[in-house]
Amino acid sequence: MPKSLFSRVVLTAAALALLLPAVSLPAQAPPLISRDILFGNPERANPRLSPDGQRLAWVAPDKKNVLQVWVKTVGKDDDKMVTADKKRGIRQYFWAQDNNTLLYQQDNDGDENFHVYGADLASGNVRDYTPYQGVRAGVADLSPDFPDEVLIEANIRNRQLMDVQRLNLKTGALTLDTENPGDVAGWGTDAKFKVRAAVAQTADGGTEIRVRDEVKSPWRTLLKVGPDEILEFEDFTKDGASAYLKTSIGSDTARLVERNIATGAEKVLAVSPDVDAGPAVIHPKQHTVQAVGFAPGRLSWKVLDPSVQADFDGIAKLNPGDFSIVNRTEKDDRWLVAFTSDRGPVSWWAWDRASKKGTLLFTAQPKLEGLALAEMKPVAIKSRDGLTLNSYLTLPVGVAPKNLPMVLFVHGGPWGRDTWGYNSYAQWLANRGYAVLQPNFRASTGYGKKFLNAGNRQWGLKMHDDLIDAVDWAVKQGIADPKKVAIMGGSYGGYAALAAVTFTPEKFACSVDIVGPSNLKTLIASIPAYWKPLRATFDVRMGNVDDPKDAELIRNASPLFKADKIVRPLLIGQGANDPRVNVKESEQIVDAIEKNKGNVTYVVYSDEGHGFQRPENRIDFNARSEKFLAGCLAGRFEPMEGEKIPGSTAVVKVVGR
């Protein structure tokens, strides 16, 4: 289950716009980078080796520019497309452990009711393993010791609850493995491929990790904490006697620990006083923790297993970016490694553990290579009450970093964070002449429980103050022109964009809201049924929309009720099928603006959900937003030919212009 309602969003920008002339940047500014390069489909991406290492899979567009899964034999040029998605493109896929089946997930026009499909490489057949209308399913786990089985999470039995189903790949049979008692948001399996851990959300918004000795044994509590603590399950040890957990108990930042199930004894494996423990590299068969990542600004690795120290050292020398291990063969003789860099596309490398040599496979967007991309710098900003806002600043290339127009780009979640690396939006906006500031405001994850909890019940209050403080910092540093600052974001970032023009109506020159909620009460009323176990988290961190004591808090934090305060240009983008932020969230604030005789441009895409997945829609929305931002901030823009990008489903409503 996702960590928050807004944890996944493909950010896209917006705008029809003010028809004001754009002011040209100095001659030393680099040429415009095409939106097709920045926001089009990757040429190739997400490679994965088959468990036996004999074949390589990846995603790449077909002749109709729809992302499909491709496969080739390692060392041969026998590339073959093995899926035939008609429209949205495939992004999530997995090798089954039988070396013959490629599993992938796909929904219907952004509704997030994903089905699990399997492409049989021997026969060429593609099968829907979860053919149930209105059901959401996803691959939960795979095991090299059980090659013909897959564990799937799905709400077949009850639309509110994700049970674990066991899929037999040979027969296609799907049987109920573990029933959700009503409060479980996630599951964990042991080395025997048995579900033995359950992560439940308690009524007070806390977390309880339950375990059982065998699949028929009763569940018992391993650890239970209140909403102020961070607690996550990672894995079991190979013998199943201990569990790897991320926990903030006894410290501010979350540590990775090994906890004995019988005695409760804990051993700290990795900790940082500055940030929570990040990604953990766990051996898929030995179930030992090999390394843990920490990312205060950039990602660094703490290696715990001496047997991989030389591998991590050697990989780090391949590329100056930050790397992660994305795939490894069953023999563990070859790894696939992904590098992200702030000034180049994501690249994937094959790492041979015997020779300690790496080979570049490909990059996602080769056309980005050699272009004048901008550096992303980690910066620390102090909030007015003394918190440190770890943020990222990207400045345009070839332009003096003084008194620039700026875009404050706000991440979603809000229980997520921005990270260092290639960001198409930061590069796009910097290329158009804007400074780009991405603040990790309070409530962002990764910086300890005090920072996370400082955002509780602060939507539109101190969380918004942090954004204002970030802008004021950039102005004080001489980076930003205070009269030319825009705010933009998706999901919670879209909410922040609406809050900016309603709560502080003259602070920003303009605002771009992408799939952002306008009324917190109606937001919670329309979330998907399977978010039921996570509802208590929103009650604690946002406020309880059903509690009369929180009614004033919720109403005051909802931009809808201050729509009459909007005086700055506003552009809104929305997916018609968004299950997280219902289309009505955008419609109701557009209606309110119209009733108050205000101005707004509203773009809705009929075949999208929480963010814009199809490249035609992404590019269309960003084309509109370029012109919109240029009208507000006097930056550059690449003109759009015609009323919309071919293939886009944009429907535009302009109010008051």
C-alpha cells in the first residue's frame, strides 16, 4: 500500500495563459530544450535481468509511442516486444522466478485499479491473472525458491481490504492465502515464502507490526507504537527468528535494527543522526542486510556486508551520480545498477562481480546528453521557528544568479520528500530561465520524527509558512525577484499552490495546481475504499474531517472557502479518473472562482488519473504551462502549434478571460 494518498503523481505543468509578451533572456542562455525530449517517453528504461541471467527485459515505446516490455537474449540482437498495451504504456513489470513469465501491472485510464498480467515468453500469450472489475491488485512478493508462485495483494473479497492471494503460474489459479482482518496496510514474507508479518494501522494513527510462527498460528504483536513514531517492516532473517525493522524508538531518526522475535532483543545495524535510514540492500536468498542508504542531500551507502564492499567501491567509480542496485541474478554473479545525476539522464549498467567491471547498457534519454543542463544544489534553509528545511536549488545555465524569476516547486505526499538527481521539471523550468527551489517542508519524510510530526495538523498553517520562508530565503540571498515568484506542484503540491493564492493571495505572481485538493472534507470522503486502513493517519496528521472539534481546522485549511481571495493568475490541471483527488476537487474551486467573477484556466484530461501518464497529455499540459508562466514571470517558452498536442485529450475551460 502507498504511504500516503499523494505518494505517487507524475507531475505535469499547466497553462493556456496570459497573452503577455515574454522577455528574452540574455544571449548567453542556452537554446530551448524540446519538451519532447524532456517529457516524452524514454527511448529505453528499467532493464531487468532474468533470474538465470540469460535474458534482459526493458521498457521502450512501440511504433505508436506506447511503452511496452521488450526482451532479448543476453549477447544477441534478438530484441522482441512481448506485450501489446494499447494506450497507457507499461511501467511496472517483474520477472517471475520461472524465467519464462514477465508480470506487469496496468490500470484503466488512471483509475489505479491495476490488474496483474503475465506474458508467457514460450507461447507469446498474455493473460490477465486478476480479471475482476473494480478490483485493485499488485505483485506483493516473489521468491527464487518458489519459481512457479507469485504472491499478489488484491481486494477481491472486500473492496476495502487488501488480502494476500497466491498465484500458481502454471495453472493460473488464484487462491486466498492470508485474509486481512480489517486494519492491515502491508504484509511481509519469510524465506519460506510464507506470510508471517502484518503491518497494521492502529485506531490512534500508530503502527503495529504483528508476526506469527506459522501460517496457521495466531497473530501476535511484535511491536506497537503511537503516531509520533516511525516504524516499518523490512524483512525476516533467513531462519525467521528475527525481523529487520526501521524504527525511531529511542531516537529522533529511524534506525535499521534486527529484532529477535522471541526475546525482543535489538541490534542496531545502521543509523544517522541527520536522516532516517533509507533504502536497504538485502540479499534475496540469504536475507542478510548488505548495505543501507542515507540521503541528507545526496545518497551515500553504509556497507554492512564485507563481501560486497569491493562491489560498492567499484560501482561508485563508474559514474559521478548516485546509484542503486535494481536487479541481480539468482547466482548473484551479475547486478544491474541505476545511476541518477542532476545533469544527465538515468543510466543503467551491468556489473560483473567476478571481474569487478561495469558495462553501460543504455540511458533513458540519450538526446539529453551533451545539452546544457543545470546543476541541482542541496541547500539548507531555516524556518521562522528554527527548523532546517533541506531543499534543492536549480539555477538556469548561462544567466547570472541574481534577481531571477523563480518557481517554487512543491512535492506531493505531503509525507514524501524531494531528492537529488535528474528531475525533468527542474531542468525544464531552469532552461526556460527560472530559478527552481524544491523545499522539504515540515511533514516531509526522511529527516526524523520531530520534523515529520512538526507538520501534524499544519496544512495551510506552518507547512505553508515553510514555503513562504523558503521564498523569503531565496529573495534575501539575492537569487529571486520577489515580484516574480510562481508556485507549482502536484497532489499535495497542487494543494499548496491553491493555498498560496488563497491564504497569501499576493505573495506569488501566479500558481499552477496539478491534481490538488481544494476541500479537505470532500477529499477524504472520496478516497478509494482500500485506503480504509490508512484513514487514521490522515486524522492524526491532517485533522479528522468527521470530528466536530476539527471542523474549523479543516475548513480553514481548505482553499475552496477562500476562493474569493484569488487575485493572481491560476492554472489547474486534472485527470478525470483520479481516484485519490477526485475531479470534483478541481471542479468545485473552478465553479467558486467563476461565481466570484475571478480568473482561472482549467484543463482536464479524460483518460488520466492522479497525474498525467500518457506523454501526449504530459507534453500538452506543459506546453500550456510554459506560456502561462512566461506571461507571469517573463521567461521563455516553446510555442505549441494548434489548440492541443496531437493525441492529447485536453478539454480546456477559461474563466474570466
